[in-house]
Amino acid sequence: MLASIRLFFSVLARLSPALAGRLAASLFARPRRHARPERERELIARGARIPLPGGLHATSWGAGPTVLLVHGWEGRGAQLGAFVDPLVAAGYRVVALDGPAHGDSPGRTTTGPEFARAMIATRDAIGPLAALVGHSFGGFTSLLAVSRGLSTARIVTIGTPASVPEVLRDFLRVIRLPDRALPSMIAALEARVKAPMASFEVEAFAPHIHVPLLVVHDTDDREVPYADGVRLADVFGARLLTTNGLGHRRILYAPEVLAAVVEFIEQGRRVGATYDSALEQR
């Protein structure tokens, strides 16, 4: 399959670099959907469906201050399901969101800003957030959403990239898009998100975020390098919880990670609830 994609773009870029670039941009924004494992179906079955704008899918468990779980690219909210029971036991309501074009939510393509807008719409529907827990791309979009006005008392990122441009460069290396098609691809993406790619480096929007952050990253993460976690922690002056041997996904089930995340969120409750001015606009 990958070989066919590479051949397709190699040939098309010779015939029409502009078209090759536009199609590459579309491919970059098109997540694949994967079947839910049985453990996720069982978890969702004991939760409550939340009606959200635009048909977005979300499930809720428990009662109390709300913690929103945000999945990564090609993921689903219930992938973070190991956090549900510990947080519910600690007195929280937990909501797992399937982002646009992911899980059971509608759509075929999406981008970081669209994902962030979906999170803001979700908050408007479910009320104030005590915390955001985001994995991978979901951690990045959580930060992006907060920089654009989403209110929360705490943020946790797990295995999260610090740069969309770097993710884009990795994508280009995979599909081997010829250089002549690159300007068209960048132009198509920037037209869709209505912003330059450089604005999706975390340093570009970090000054707009004033929320305590916990960064969790594994040294053996092969999808998002550990250096990204170090970079996030440095940019925000945040605590970095380093794990070893868990990779990009098993980190979501590690007892020490679950305990540290719950404790970090609990610290926010002990400090006191922050005032959510957005409530006056609802």
C-alpha cells in the first residue's frame, strides 16, 4: 500500500505538482478509523452517551468536576479508558470525546484547529472542565484549544508532539512527496487552517496558556520522540514524568502514570476551582 502511494505521488508530481500537493494535503488530514476492541465497547456500555453539536460522539461516567479525555490521531476517546475508574473513584465526572472524523463521530477529514473547535463546543455543552488529559495529537490539540480560549484548571499531555510542522515533515518522508509538489501542499493546508504552519510550533502559542501542565512521556516512544516531551516541559516550565519501556500506547495503562495523573488533577481541586468566565457567555 505504501509503495503504491509513493509511486502515485512520484508520477503525479511530474504531471501536475499542484494537484499532487493538494491531494497530499487531503491525505495528511484524513485519519483512518480502526475497530474498537472489546474492552472499549464494554467501557462505553457502562457509560452514558452525551448529545453534542454536529453529531460528535462522547461518553460520560461518574459525577463531579469534569475531566475531558482527548485521544490522538486515528484514535478514540475510550482509548484513555484506563483513567475512567480511578478518576470516578476520586470523585470526578469523566467524559471521553471522539474527535471529528474519529471513532463514532462524523467526518472524513480534520485538522488541529477543527479538533480544538470541537473540544470548545464540547465544553460549551458539558460545562466547566477540571482538567484535560490528552494523548499524542490529542495533547497537542488540548494545548491549542486552551490557547484559543478553552478554560480548564489542569492539562495533562501524554506522548504528545511539540510541533505539527515536524509531524508534517515525518509524513512527507513516509510518502516521499517530490519537492516540486511541496509548496502546493503547504498552501492547501494553510488555506484550510487559515494560519501559517509555523504557528503550530508549541512555542508560537505557549504564551497564551496559563494553566498548570503535567507532561508524561516514555523514553522508548517510537511514534513521538521523547525529545518532544522534554521540549514541552521546558517551554511551559512543567513537570516531566518520564517512563521507560512503555512506548506510545502502553503508557496509557501504566499504574504509575494513572496514579500521577489523578494526583496532579487532585492538586488542582485542593488549590480551588478556577472561575470560568465562559459560563457568562453560555
